[in-house]
Amino acid sequence: MRHEIRFSGYGGQGIILSAVILGRAAALYDNKYAVQTQVYGPEARGGASMGQVVIDDEPILYPEVARPDIYVIMSQQGFEKYGARAGEDAVMLIDADLVRSRPGCRCYEIPATSEAKGALGREIVANIVMIGALVTATGVVSREAIERAVLDSVPKGTEELNLKALKRGFELGERA
Amino acid sequence: MKLVIDESRCKGCNLCVLVCPYGIFREGTELNSRGIVAPVLDRPERCTNCRLQALYGRMLCGVCHMICPDQAISWVEEKPFEPHRVEVEF
Amino acid sequence: MIAPDWFRGDRLPHIYCTGCGNGTIINCTLAAVEEMGWKRDETVFVSGIGCSSRAPGYILTDSLHTTHGRALAFATGVKMARPEFNVVVFTGDGDLAAIGGNHFIHACRRNVDMTVVCMNNHIYGMTGGQGSPTTPPGAISSTTPYGASEPAFDLAELAVAAGANYVARWTSYHVKELTKAITVGMQTPGLAFIEARTQCPTNYGRHNKLRTVPAMIEHLRSHAILVAKRDRLVAEGEPIPEGAFTVGELVRRNQPAMGVRR
Amino acid sequence: MSRTEFMQGNAACAEGALAAGCRFFGGYPITPSTEIAETMARRLPKAGGVFISMEDEIASIAAVIGAAWTGARAMTATSGPGFSLMMENIGYAAMTETPCVIVNIQRGGPSTGQPTRAAQGDMLQCRFGSHGDYSTIAITPNSVQEMFDLTVKAFDLADRFRVPTFLMSDEIVGHMRERVTIPDAVDIQRPRPLAEGSLPFAAGEDKIPGFAPFGSGRAVHVTGLTHDERGYPDTTDPEAHDKLVRRLVAKVESARRDIADYEIVNPGAETVFVTYGPPSRTVEQVMRDHPDDSIGHLRLRIVWPFPEFALKEFPNAKVFLMPELNMGQVVREVQRHVDQPVVSIPKIGGELHTPAELVRVLEAHR
């Protein structure tokens, strides 16, 4: 089953890293296939940043994302540029504190940034909370795979914090 | 040691005539087989390098050899070795 | 005396015009190489395009005759890949300062450990005598028929400013001094730049009232003033003679260098 | 043993170069190739190699050629504008038979164009871009794994044929991340050494001279001028030039069956897609979604020298369809080798042909 997952937010939230971690989880630890792409260029710096992942059980031939079925949106501008045209059958996870608009599709509101700032004490792990929620809300990769991919990708010394953020995300995603 | 001009290389620029402190090189007058007027040597035994290189174990003066753009000037050993009569000029 | 085994005897006589000073500068460079005791199979000559750049073709070592202006970039690759090689670059004023100007300043900045000998004849010789970045103001060339109107580059001062560890300037008349300067340059770690002003009787002298080779040599000799003399004139507030250029060592220093033999 | 990574195409290219023993990289930053230089800058010094950031692309390829003549495997990476700047020295490398690898992560042109978008607009430039006649090898990967594998192959071909060899990738493959398996070691083939007593530019039957890198004690004179077998300039003799340039072209072109690398699907097909690089993946997607034996696919991993004989492997072909990320470049080569109609499917703007677009063309031509 082919899934196309699109992440968007503003620069500095770790949007691209989120896409890489998800792709890594699928390709290295879930025995699936994954292609990760992203938007480059000056417009990606100040404005909305966007990364995408295609995950499939079969080898991925056409590598581009045509019609995402899963969205993770972490800024209003990101929503407007990359989320507003989501199809009706898509699923969207939204950082409820940062995005005012709501899509026409199924939408889960995840308070990732306030959780990261509050309970976890570091705003920087909001993207990891979001990834955790994504995994339990959609099952696109396994919990074990995403745990290993997160551990691969985060700076030394922050593993515990990031695992805590991921677990918190799992809970938020289960509840959603 | 003997000073020689390799006429197969000389292009006749006469830089050697200009720089030799002993006036050993003179502008030539005759075209050689390559169509070049090569300089001629005037009493080359006056060349300090010819006389004293073996004694000092290094090149002396040698300005003609260095400036010759066509690598045409060199010294060859003379065999059998014959000491030259030295004329001291004041 | 330069040992004949440094020359590709089968390639001589070379293509240079009668009275061209490039052959002299090759002699001085090879005399310096002998002084250094370098081995032939560890020495690489690199050049770009132009009269000067034909020089490596007459020397019996590995040699790289490259594209116009780019000799220093090729030489950087050779030296950085094999720092144990002795790398000497032959270049000319057009090759080095016009098309290759950017490579020149960056090679000096990197201070790559090699010796750069520039045969500066103030003209594009091989293409028939067009004005170059070192053609003196007023000089006649085929592209400056009313006299060069642009200021000229001082290549040696440019190399000093750009960071070369050793910079000297002599002429094809000053064979002993030039040889000594190239030798010191070879001994100095980092980039050594030696500007050798030379005569181009065919394409420069002919159009600039220097019809004979001796006239050109005399012009070089009489317009060269030692760096120390220039400094004294400046200190005394005396004018520098018109058309004069400094000769001697302009800088010798020990700034960090790249590609130094390990 | 090997390791599996989730890696960007550009990073996999750098890993391939390191695995192949590349020990010199000269480059200049340019989107979308920069990650190759960055990876080499990080990895090469630890592998005993040299990374140098040159003042421009002209200097980068010059330094690479200089390093190659010392016997090092050497590489540079760039994109369109830098590739254009390299052209003169690429001709020099062809003329002097310098083995080196040039990676071009193609972006939209002409001029500065679309720095962050993909194209295949330099495919004719890599074949004909430098002045005069010569022949080189151009490789076109379509996945991150191939960025690794074909970079290794590029070094082998460069060494074997003593030609500048191009890895003609693009922004899509250069920037995408996929799973890649990196073996612990790869087999490499270095150039045949110059035989004792042979002249440095004299070639035998295969038209490829033996290689005596600097320091071998052979006093090789290397020049971009027309030269004889000794390497000495001989610029006015028509025969000398004819002999040299014919050999430079023939050493690659006459070996094109040997060099060729392509895949064939459904050789009995009547409608045949011809692709290279990422459009091949769209075609593969279309063929998976619409299984049909009457649709064939010739996918080139090496575009130059062009393997025209591969087109003959579709004896029933009625039409050839060629999607390219340009206005139709390699399609000209297909057209001159077949009698059937050849349809160019150009796409520019930076995005890959979608499966739906190709299905529409397919339906129009059946």
C-alpha cells in the first residue's frame, strides 16, 4: 500500500528532519521502501518548509508525491501553501496551537508545540511529538522502527528527551 | 676546456656579444647553412671559464651560457688536455 | 652550467624568435633546479598557453602544457595530490594576469608550495603582439595602435598583496640575480613568484623604438632599479625615474602554506 | 558484509567515489550538487585524500586533471552553469586522455535558470560541449543506489578508456533519499600502465595508450595541442591531427557494445519507451499500473556512447516514445537510427513526467 506523507511548517521546526526520520524508519527498520524528497531554495528558508515521504511495500517507481494521503502541518503558512488543497480522503495532523485553519478532510489536532514547551521543557522536540502522534494515528510505520530512526537521527545526549517526546506523541496520537 | 657555439641551435641574436666581459664574441658576417649569421669567437682562450673551471671546480662567469636563449653556448673538454698560453690584459 | 640532460635535445632548437628572452629564463630556472639538486622524476613543469608556456615542452621531465590562464589551477591539483613533487609553473603576462588573474591571486592566497616564473614581455607574443595587462601606458601594439591607454599591472606587487611567501623581480639581462632569486624561491616553503621581465623583439620592440635585441636589453637594464634604491629615493623625497621598475626581492616571509612536502 | 543507509543521492555519489578510491576532489559550491562537495570535504581528509575548494569551476576541473596526472583518482561535481565553465578543460582532458570523473547534477537552464529544480538539459552539452571532435562516456543513474554503483563504474570506465567520464544525474536523484546498500569494498580497475619502451601516446589495437602518471620516470609531456605519439606538439601536419582525433573518437565509439549498459522490458512490444535517468521511473510506474506486453521499455544507464544496437532489440516496434526532462535532446540520436516514428515527450519546468501524462501520450500513439 503506497502512502504519501507531506510535512510542512516553518524553518527551524525540524520539518525536513521529520520526513527523513520517517523515511528512515520505513526503509531501514520496517523492511518497506521509502523515498524522501523536499523543497529546496530560498523560498524554503524564511517561509514554509516542506518535506515529503513516499512509503510502500513494493519498490517505489514514480518517486514524486502526487496526492498526499497523510499531512503533518505545523504552521499556518505551511497549511496555506501545502495543506489547504488536501483531498477529502486524506488525514491531517495539525499542531493545534500554530495553525488556525482546518482542512476539509479528517483532522487530528495535536498540541505538539505546547506539549514540547510545557511537559517536556524543550520546544525543539515538537516535531518528534508530531512524529509520535503520526505513527499511532496512522500506523504508517511501526513504533519500534520510528524509535530506532529517531535514535539514529538526534544529537548525542538528547536521546532520552527525544524518546520521551516520541512516547508523548504516541499517546496523543492514540487519543486522537 | 673549450668554448663552443652550437650552430645548429644558434639563431644569431648576438646577446653573447653584448654580455661577454672579455669581448670574446664578435658579430659574424657570413650566413651559415641554416641562413643564420652566428657570432664568431675571438681568441676564446681568454675565457676565464675555459682556463679556470677545472681549477676552481665550478663554473666561472658563464654569463654567455646563461643568457644564450637558444642553449647554443657550452664548454667541452679538450682531449688531450693542452694548457692554453695566457695573455694577461691590463 | 646547466646539464644538457635537463633538455629534450630532440626538440631543440625551440620555437622562440631570435633574441627572445624566454630561452634565457628557462636557462636560469634550470640552473636553479640544478642548484636545488632536484631529481628529474620528482619535478613537474606546468604551463598555460602562450610563448612562455611552451617552455616545459623542452624540458626532459613530466610536464603539463595546459589551457590558457589555468596553469596555476592545474599545478595546484598536481602539488596537492603529490606534495613530494617539485612543481614549477612557467607563465606569461597575458596567461597569468589577464585570463588567469583569478587563479593567480588565489594560488598566492593559498600559498601553494610551488615556484611560479612569469616571463613578462608586456605583450601577447604568440598571437602576434596585442596589448596585455602589463603593456605600459603609451606603448604601441596591434590592439593599442594609438598607444596603450590602460594602466598596467605590477605583477610582483600583486603577488605580495595576495599572500605569496616569496616574491622577486629581475630581468632576462640579470641572469645571475634571476637564477639566485629562483633558487631562493624554490627553497622557500609556499608560493614563490618570480617575475622575469624579458624582451620580445619581434612583437614589442619593433613597434616601440627598440628595434634591436641589444636596445631592448639596454632598456631593461637601465630602467631596473634595486628595491633598496627605490626605498632610498622615496625616503629622501626624490622622484622615481620615469618608466623605472624595481628589481630584487620584494618579500620573503613564512606564512602558512599548502601542499608543503610532508 | 555491507551496510544499509537511508541516504541522499548526492551523498551516495560521494560514498561511491570514496569506495572507488577517489582521493582528490576539487570543486566549487553550486546548487543542487553541493552536498557532494560537502560530503567529500568531510570524508576525504580522513581517507588520506585531498579536498580543495577552488576559486571557480574552471579551476576545479583543472585541479582535477592535474591530480589525475599524478595517478590519483580524481573527481569534481557541479551543475549547469559550472558545467558550462568547465567545457574548455573537459576538451583538454579528452585531448590529453586524462581519466577523471565529472558529476553534473543537472538543473533547469539556460543560464542560472532553476537552481533547485531538475532537468536533463545538458545531455548534448556533455557529448558535444567542448570545441572540436572527441567522444566521452555519460552515465545516467535513476536511483540513490545507482548514484553509488554508477559512480564507482564511472571511475572504472574513465580509467579503462582514459576519458573524462560524466555522471549525468539531476536534482531529483541528487536530492532524494532512498535506501542504499554500500558494500565494504568494490572491485576497481586502474588504467593499464605504459609498457616499457612504449611511447606515451602510442596505442595498440584497443586504441588506448598505457598510462604513465607523473613520477613514473617516463618524462611524459602532456599537451592539449595536437601531438604525436611521443606527446610532442605537431600542429600543422593534417595527418597527425587526423590520426590523433580519429583515435580519440574511435577508442570510445568502437567499444560502445562493451561500454553499453541498458535494460530491456518486453522486447516484443510495438510501442517502446526509451528513457534514461528519472523519467524511466515514471515509465516503470506506468508499466506496473497497466501491465501490457505491447508496451516496451529501453532504459539507458549509459547514454554516450549511444548504443543504437539496443533499439534493434525491439523488432516489432511501431513507434518509439521518449520522455526527457528537456526539449528533446537524446531523442535526436534515436531518430537517426530507426525508421519508425519517434515521438519526443519533452518536459521542462523542473518536475518529472507524471504517470498520467505518459498514459495520455501512450493512448494517443497506439
